[in-house]
Amino acid sequence: MRRGPVPHRLTRRTLLIGAASGGFTGLIAAPRMLEARDDGATLASLASAKGLVLGAAFAEHELDKPYGPAYAQAYVRNVNSITSELAFKMSALRPNANALNFEPADRTVAFARKHALKLRAHTLIWNDDLPAWIWQLGPGEIEQLLDTHIMTMMERYRADVWAWDVVNEPIAPWDKLPGNLRKGPFLSGLGEGYIARAFRQARRHDPNTLLVLNEAQTETADDNGRVFRDSLLALLRRLKAEAVPIDAIGLQAHLRSDRRYDYGLFSGFLDEIAALGYAIHITELDVNDVALPAAIDKRDTAVAEYYSKFLTTVLAHKAVTAVTFWELADHTSWLYYEHLGKVAQSHRRPRPLLLDQSFEKKPAWSAVAKALTAMTPR
Ligand code: XIL
């Protein structure tokens, strides 16, 4: 039988690139120091006073924009942790089988160090957003990639990472597979066992850092939300029965103004996760304002209301120990970039976050401050 060429042959050597080179070559150990913070209350200080880890997704390339210094300052003022929005994804780290690009991740780590911010590394294993070459690997190669990737990342970054999103978005009901698991190379190569394997490998290489399973779309009151919640709980029970080392469950919380919410129902779901013994992190909170009035004052008020109701609900749960927004300012949101790509001329730009395009506080910022002030300490 004639075998065609394998376009991206994965060898043990290529898999081990980075692991073998090891070390913190791109990083200089900067002294931990805080830049001057506001004298008045900042979200970071309100959160710290309550023992809550408050964070935001951070994209290091934004530092290169004209507004880079203001972007940096917004993080220093408002959060005590950052999540890598892109830099720790395989799409950024492993553009092809023969190379590892640590530069964005190193830069993210350096920013966190410089400003004494905790770092959530997002994400180690995800069946989505993968470079094309990974989809072509066979089961043995996938297993080797999973093991090597986790080892490489943890050996390089574990001293700087506060929490790892070890597995991202394992559920996808539309793929119609057993357990409503999301299809992709890790599931095809290793079956459901890829999840347990990823966490066990992670624990082996980093006994001290929080290991998180992160999931989307569990918040809505509709059928989709119900299927996500039920499927996630069923998965967690199976993982628990196998004593898989998971510390926290991440719930993304990309809220949408065109969906229905029932926070009593959602609260019950949080109770069920907590009863299994996991901490809960809200990991990607933002508000898609697509169905809200065009008038900016009305829209901002409505967005603030979403934050208020959601945070009041989740912060009432002691199990919720961390809350992360998906970026801080409207014009650096993924929703904003997505919108610009589609309708560059539109004046109705998304306003999903806490700060506006000038990094000024919006009503959503005040709603968050109020919820932090009212919450009971962790
Ligand atoms: C998004 C980023 O925000 C975008 O910039 C990128 O183009 C695609 O990924 N769930 C996740 C995140 O777990 O990694 C996604 O981030 C948003 C949805």
C-alpha cells in the first residue's frame, strides 16, 4: 500500500522542543513591585479586602498600541490577577510541529511579575482553536503531545502561575457525542480519558498550583444552558469517582442580552458544584449588548444591571473564590474586534465591559464596585 507524505511529521524530538531547552531564557527575574495605585478604592483593593481574586483577560499585544500605557495602568488599578487571553493557547505556542513560540507567554508572565499580579494560564488542553497540524496527528502522537505539552508548560512557567485552565470547554452538545463531549483531536485520540490524563499529568508536574476545568454556556435559563449544566455535572461526577485531581471549576459567563437568565436556577447549579468539593472561578465574564438599546446611556445602564445581578448571585456563594472579566475596556474586547471585522462602518460598537475606550469608568464599573463592597469575605 502506498502511503502519502505526512505533511507535519511529529517526532519525539519536535515534541520535546522547549522541554529540553528548558529554563527561563526569555525572562529576567524582575523585582516584585507595585506601581502607584489610586488613593481611592480600586476594584483590586475592594476585592483584596474580601479575599477575592479579581482578574481580567490580558492580551500582551495591546501594550504595543498607542494606548498601551493606559491599558497597563487599567490592569494595575483594577485587578489583582490576569488571564492570558491568547498567549498560552496552543495556537500561539505551537504554530507548527517544529517550533514553539514562547514570546507572548513570556511577555505576559513578565507583566504579571512586574505588577505583582496573579496569573491564570489559559489554557493547556482544548479541542478548539488548534493549529491545523494537530488535527492530523494519530492517537499515539496525540497522547505524546498532551503529555509533552503539559510538561513543557509547567516546567517553564509553574513558578509564576497561580491557576491553570488545564482543560477548556470539554462539552459541546452540538457534536452529538456520548456525554455531550466536544469533538477534536484529544477526544478522538484518547477518548474521554484525555481529561483525566491531562489533570494527572498537570498534578505530576505542578503539585502546588490550582488546576481548573473551564466550561462555557452554563448560565442561561434555556435548553442549551440546561444541557451544558447537566452534562458538566455528569462529567464532574465521573471524574470525581476516578479521583481526578481538579481543584476548581471555571465557569466562563459570557452573558448575552439576547438570552434568558434565572439566577435561582443558576445558584442551585453552583451549589451542586460546591457540594462536589470544588472551588468555583468565574473566568470570562462580559456582557454581549447586542439586544440592548442603541442609546449609549441606556445601554450602559442595562449592561451594569447584568453585572449587578450576576455578581450578586455568584458572590453569595462562598465557593466562588475568583472572578475574571474578559478584558477591561470595551475596545479591547473580543466582541469589539469581532464586530469591527464584520461591520467596520457601524457606529453601534459593542460596550460589553467596565471601562470605555478612554479607559474611563462606566456604570458597569460602579455596579462591580458595589457588588464587591456588599459581598461577605471569602
Ligand atoms: C477568545 C479570545 O478572546 C479571542 O481574542 C480569540 O480570537 C478567540 O478566543 N472561550 C474561551 C476563550 O475559553 O479562550 C475565548 O477567547 C472566548 C471563549
